[in-house]
Amino acid sequence: MAHARSEPDTLSALLRHIAARSAVTRATLAQQTQLAPSTVSQRVEVLLAAGLIVEDGTAPSRGGRRALQLRLNPDAGLILTADLGATRAMLAVSDLNGQRLTRTIADVTINQEPQQILGWVDQRFGALLAEAGRDAGQVRAITIGVPGPVEFSTGTVVVPPLMRQWDGFPVPAYFEDRYPAQIFVDNDVNLMALGEHQQHYPEVKHLLFVKIGTGIGCGIIIDGRPHRGVKGSAGDIGHIRLPDSDAQCWCSNSGCLEAVAGGRALAERLQKEHGCTVTNARDVTRLAAEGDQRVVAEVRIAARHVGIVLAALVSFANPEIIIIGGSLAQLDETLLAGIRAVVYERALPLATRSLHIETSTLGEEAGTIGAISLAQEQILSPSGVTKLLGTHLRPPRLP
Amino acid sequence: MAHARSEPDTLSALLRHIAARSAVTRATLAQQTQLAPSTVSQRVEVLLAAGLIVEDGTAPSRGGRRALQLRLNPDAGLILTADLGATRAMLAVSDLNGQRLTRTIADVTINQEPQQILGWVDQRFGALLAEAGRDAGQVRAITIGVPGPVEFSTGTVVVPPLMRQWDGFPVPAYFEDRYPAQIFVDNDVNLMALGEHQQHYPEVKHLLFVKIGTGIGCGIIIDGRPHRGVKGSAGDIGHIRLPDSDAQCWCSNSGCLEAVAGGRALAERLQKEHGCTVTNARDVTRLAAEGDQRVVAEVRIAARHVGIVLAALVSFANPEIIIIGGSLAQLDETLLAGIRAVVYERALPLATRSLHIETSTLGEEAGTIGAISLAQEQILSPSGVTKLLGTHLRPPRLP
């Protein structure tokens, strides 16, 4: 049900207009939002008083005067992001404009007590803040990406196959007392999908991001927004069963896509059946890139199976673009070509007519870009702005 | 990007509030939309002058006076709907409130020249209008449902496997000169999904409606809205390939879900392999319901294959509810039980934890209810209201 605009709606709309452009005048804002110029002026004062925006420079105006330009105030606060994968993590500090101030990459083993991992994250956040010459009091938003299903509304990890000790753990509670910030938790592949969408395909409405690394997962953008499903498990395609396989999966089922085509399964098979010296997805990628024919052959089989599942998803969801990411995605010719061949052969002609299947060009950065983008989107939303402005907001009009 | 409200936005919001309730006062509207009371009064006058709403009766008011109640004016216009399936059609005349005035059901063979079918539809519309004592000049919206993919924005049928002569045919153009109406065209299964959603599950965000009749298709509701995909082919799951089948499909591929589990395929197999006297999906349903063991056995196999595909879609989309419709859906114990067994066994536990799989209770009505609901939703949208009001709208404010 559509509603007319409340105070937070209006402020949110203005902030988003200001954030989307490098600079904008009050007159342009009024024109673009169709709000009365007096309303715009009044609300802009609220945002200026709260320090969320600044005015600087001058813009050409129709009259002789030069109009002042409004910008998001990069110093109004900081965004912390931790993109936690199964074995790697990227942590970063950014300003409200999404400009990264500093970052770090490290190896992690996610399958530990959440307190242990989050304690480490918090410690690294502290070090990064110190490095950037900022402090915890300036943090306005935190995004944590995890390699498992998340109930987005509460930031709770739910029945994660990869990080079982996190089941039911409410991540925001861990950071609440440490930072004056809004805290968002999402699945790592959802963040990668958001990152690709925001960076390269903002105009695309329906996009799938398929990560093929240790495991296999899919981030879904429908109608320009992340689709997480009713329990946050949407996109969990790694355990879709391939009817013509009975490969044993570590999840205890058999015939899962991940058990045939995931980096972990590939490495295990190459070790056992071919005696290759590989321990993880990155080793598989390296050997295939070096031209090891045993590895290339296994990757080809993997590509075929990923293609079978994606063909079904293309018929179902009719997306405009599929981005292949994760460490194995670097194997363009072997992996991407194999996936494409099967999808174009098997999915409906109408659904593949304008379908693009591409390799991610953001690499390890995708999740962090998505995490920053999610934080911006959320804190500029009406409810985010309400929290951000706090006492600067007028009390709501009485009925 | 969010925008503040323009004139059509405001009018659309008010109309939707009025339509969603049986009656509402100006004061309640102001409260619910958070618009200024003066704005509400002014816009209500526009809607009254245009005859879209009426005021009648009195409601208890806080003061001594009794406030006038506003309602959508059922006499402001008519909605025509034609839900065209592969072999059956339901046509109806309704008022703007969605109240059906009259309807008819008939057998059709959709695979003919579109002009021929639409000529027949137009003739029936005329007869129904006469029956209701109304005329073509009162029609404000028309929804046509067809059993094939539709580019929703233009109402063009695109590469339909079942009705090849319709490829590229712009349906709205056929009716444009005949009625002063906005014309919407959608896939028939999308309309069934909308109908179930609107009638029984308005609070459910993510819903799949799977029609198992002559063919197999899926209507998708994501975030409370229909998901049609980039080319309008979303939900076309009938031709997802089952890797463990090589059944020849009439679409010229092999191993399609529809070739194993669709009513047409079932009927053909029962004829050829068992010598049963069946010609279509309804015959199959009848014989299975009568307990013919050859038919029941085939339906069980069909259920298993539908379940395999749905398990994958549940892992991918994480819906809250799946509704099984179409003529075979009446076979609750055989079909529904079989589908459920496979989905709960194969899909991710987190995704099935709160998943419901039910049989449609709307039967043949689902598509028509969805078609009426689509028409209402569209004509009460900002762009629909703009067209509906025409000259009653104020000219847009100059920049």
C-alpha cells in the first residue's frame, strides 16, 4: 500500500538525491523531488544542522546570484565493513560517501565460535580506525557479511551449513555497545551481488551473482533490490541436487551441486583420484590456469553441472545478467565457456535471447563494495535517517 | 531512487486507501497518508468531480457533526477480463470495486490467429455487457490473460510455444479503438498467482503458483508483486530439463518437465502405453479420481518430477508458500502428497522449515480474480490514475 510522504520519507528522499549526485542546489532538489521549495529549504536546514550535509562552492544560477551546492558530508560518520568468507576476510573503513579510507585482507577459518571471530573482527576494526586516524565514536553503520543464511531483519545467522556454531547467533548484539552505529548482517554472496549491481549494472533490474569458490552460492537482485527469501536462504543453490550424480556432499546429502562443482569437492577429488597436490579452491584455480589437464578436465565437468542448474534458474527467473564470481571464476575459458554452452543449449530461447553471462571483474572487492553500498542504502532509508538524525528530527505531527 | 510525491502519486495513494477500505473519512485519510488535511480535501474534490469516488452515509466524528464517508464509485467504470487458457476461457464484466456483474466460461483452441480469438473475445465482451445492461463506453480497464510469455510493458506476446501465431502480436492495439480503456496483458499463470495472493494470502511476500494442466507453468510473487523477468518469461518451468529423462517434448526438445508431468504428455502416454481413453488433462484427472491404477501410477511419477524441480526452486527462491493449481491439482492425495514428499526431502531444511505447499481452492476462478485485481492495481497506480482522470488533473507545476 502506497503512503504519502512523512518527515523521514522526505528527508530520506532528499538525502538520496544529494548522495546520488556529486553536488546539487536547493532549486534542483525541489525540481527533482517535486516538493515545494519552502519544504526543501526547511528540510535542508535540518540536514545541515545535523551535519549530514554541507554546502560549499557555487553553482551557476538563472539569476545573477550563484546558488550554493549541497553535498553529503563525508565527515558526518564512518562505515565499517567486514566481508567474511569461509577462508578469507576483507575489512574496511569508509566515509559516508562510500570512499574507502583503509582496508585489510586476512585468512580466517569461519567455523569457530562467533565470539571468537567477531572479537577478531572488532580488534581489526580498532586497528583500521587507528590507522585512519578516526575513532569508534564516529562509526554510523557496520555491515558484516557471512558465508551462510541470515535473517536480515534481525541480523541472525540461521542454520548455516558451513559455520554451525553460529546458528541462531544475533550478530548486531555483539557490536551494539561498541559503536553508536546501525548494524546490518547479510549473506556474503548477497553482498557480492549488490556490489556488482551497484558498481557495474545499476540499471539492470534482474541479476544473479553466482559465486563458485569453496562452495557455491547465488546472490539475487530482483527489481533492483536484493531478494533474500522468507528465511534469508534464497540463493542457496549449492545443495540443489543433480539427479544424475550421487557424489557425497559434506552437508551429509548426496548429489548436491556443490559436491560435484564446488572448489572444496574438486580439490578432494583431484587429491584422491589423481594424486594432485591441492587443498582448496585457489589451488584448483592455479593448477587449471597453469594448464594441468587433469584439473582442466574436472573444471569442465563442474562447469557443465553449474550450467544445468543455471539453465533451470534462467527459465524460472528470466534474469538479464548472470555474473560468475568466486576464485574459480578466473578460469574464463574453461569455466565460463562451459557454463554458457549448457545454459544457451538448455534454457528457454526467450529467456536466453537477451541474457548475458559474464565473469565478475570486481574479484575479491565485490563483497566489500556491496557491504558499503548496503550500509549507505540502509542509513539513507526513512528508518535509517530517523536513527541517524535522532534529536534533530521534528516530533511527529499529532493525528 | 525514491521521489517525493507528485500530484498523481498523491491521488493514487488516496484512491488506494479508499479502495482498500469499505469507507473512509477525510480525517482518517489525512491521518493514514500523513498528508496535510487541506491537501486531502483539495484532492478529494478532484476525485469527486471526476466521479471516481462518492460520498455517502455518515461516520461517527469526534465533534458533534457526523463526517461524510468516501467510497470508490462502483459506477465510475467497468473492468473486462478474459482469462484465456490453452483450451478454456473465462470472460467477465466487473465494476471498479472488483464486484463481478456477469461472466461466461467456454472452450477455446488458443492456437489460432490472434485476430480470430480476440474477435471472439470482443464479441463475448459485447454479449456480457448487454447482459449486464452496460455499454462499451463505460469500460475503463481490460485484462487479457494468455497461456504464453508476454512483454508486460507493451502487452506483446513473445515467442509463445503454445500459440505460435501470436508471436510479436500486440494485444492492446486490438482493443484500443473499441473501448476507452487501459489494456493490460499478462501470462495466465501470473494472473492465477495474483488471484491466489490477493484472495487468500495478501500478507505473504513470496509465493509461487504452479499450474499443472495441459502444460506446466509457474506464477511468481516476489515482495508482494508479480515477478515477470526481463522478457516476461519468468516462471516458464515447463521446459526445465529433467536430467534423468529423455521423453520427447512437443516443444522439440527432450526431457522437459512438461513432457513427463504435463497433462497433455500424461494423456498421450496413457493412450499409447496403456490404451486408456484419454485426450486431455481433465480426462487424466477424472480417471485418477475414479481410482484407475494405471493413471494413478503415472500421476505419482509426474508428482515426483514436479517435486524435483520445485525443490530446486525452493532452494533458490525461498518462498513462503507454493500453491498447486490447474486441473491435475484436484488430485490432492496422489499429486500434492507426491510433490510434498520430494520437496521436503530434497530442498534445504532452512528453506522448507516454514514452507507451505497447498492446493488452490480458487480452481477455475483464480485467473479471473487475478485479472480483475491486476486491472484495479494498475488503474489506481499513479500513471493509471493520470489516464483515468484525464482533464480533471491539474496541469503539472512548472519547474
